[in-house]
Amino acid sequence: MVENQRVCVTGSGGYIASWLVKFLLSCGYTVHGTVRDPYDENNDHLKKFDNAAKNLKLFKADLFDYEALSSAISGCSGVFHIATRVPFEGVPLTEEELIKPALTGTKNVLEACTEAKVKKVVVVSSIAAVVYNPKWPKDVAKDEDCWSDTQYLYSFKGYWRYYYLAKTLMEREALEWSKKSLADVVMVCPSVTIGPRLQSKINSSSLGLLKFIKGGIKSLLSEELYLVDVRDVADALLLVYENQEAKGRYICNSHSLDNNALMEKLKNMYPKRNFPESFAERKEEEEVKEEGLRLSSEKLQNLGWKFRSLEETIDDSVVSFEVAGDLPKP
């Protein structure tokens, strides 16, 4: 019975983690959530979830603070490690600011899991740790055997490369720990995550979609778009935690398309919105090659994972933007 199960979610006030906490509470789990400040109003949404008053306890914990993390994880049979730093518009983070917290934080969480004799650990990575591999065969879909090449990532320009590196290195850290741990360790690699948000403060990927809708700005990282609904990611995390057959890493991606295809879809879905002319522009044969968009979530689907349509995800995102006042109604 899950009612007797206690789990910890690191970074529980974040975009993906908030949905996971909501789902865990609705399933009867007792949840220990780590946040930077339990009394920060940005975490108030967590306290409003069904069963939160009885089954949610927030812990003040920083990724560098082993004792605080250990206190939150103590007594838990499972841990979802989601906390991570993400670059945000106007606040680019350096290599030191991204990679160090990712590695040190992951080590601290995993060591605390060892001390607490945690039975299962689910680590949230990213497809950033999967897709950047120039040596991968062009005619083969990228799957869980594909790892981003760190030397190749260092050749990138801009600060996002440090995020890609951080995710790749922290996932490898978790993989090495799993080889000597008695706990089951599963790693989930979501693509760019969009959909309605529960927290009041807008997150990086939601801001990217908002800018795309409002100004036609190609701000979802690249010409090649891999998209997944935040609720489907939370479902995937719960699925791999509860399924005893879940092993290793899992790519969590629902939709693959390019910027222009997304622009066209938005225009078709919202004909009354005054989209920029750039949404209608389409390059001829210069679009992303088909092989670059092939990313397989077959392993996760074989466990029973299902995902929403892109139209549903976009529409719920737009409603969320309107409710929050980020986007005016047409």
C-alpha cells in the first residue's frame, strides 16, 4: 500500500517536481520535499495540493548541504532527484555555477540515499545527455545507448552548453553510483518540457514557449524540437518508480518537429491570434534533416507510458499563460 510509503522529492517547488508531488500525494504517498525556503511564497502552491496538509513535509535544503539533504531523505524508501540549476533569460550561468552544483548535489543526494538505505532512486536527467553525439549513426534513432559527447559539448558556444554538460556528467555520476549500490537506480531523460505550470514563477522552458507564441522568437534552444508535456514527465517518473522492471535510463520524449512546423501548428490552432509573419515563413530544403529528429521513447512506452497530443499540451499551456496574466486573450 502506497499509503505507508515515504518518498523524497528534491527541488519540489520546481516545474516538473511540483506535478510529481501533486501526483504522489493524490496516490497516497507521504512526501518529503526539499526547497530552498519552505516559507517562500513561491512554494505556497505545494501546500494547497490535496492531502498536502497531512502527507507533505517541506525541508529547507540546499544541494551543497549534505546534512539537510540527509535529514530530508531519512526514513524514505524512495527518492526522486530533480533539483537542478537551469539557465534563465537574463541570468546566464557559468560553468562553475551549473556543473558544480549538479555533480556535488547528485553526490550528496546519493550518499544520503546510501546512509538511509533507500530502496529506489529516480534521477531526472535530460535528453541533453543523449542527443549531442556526432558519432551516432545517422540512420539509427537515438535511444538510451546514445550519450552526448562531452568534448563535442565543450565546442558549443553560449552558456547552454554548461547545462548540457552538467546533465551529462551528473547522469554518469548516478550511473557509476548505481553499480555499487543496493538501491535500484533509474534515470529519466525528458525532452524540452512544456505544458501548464503549477508554480507562480515562470520557468525557463515555459518562457521559451511564451516568447515563441508572443513574438515568433525561436527560443526553444534549437531548430530541432523535442517536446514533452510536464504531466507526462511526472507520469513517467511515477511509472518507473512503481514498476519493478524499470532499469537503467529512459528517454521521455513525445513529439519531434522543427520550429517552422510548430509555428504552423500554432497558426492553425489559434487563427484569431495575431501571430508575427515569421510564423508563416518556411525555408525550402534547408529544414532539419529527418534523421536528426529521430529520438526513441520505445523503452519507456514498453513499460506502459502514454503521452498527450501536442495540441492538448499547447492548448493547456496557453490557458495557463492566460490565467497567469502572461498572455493576453485574443
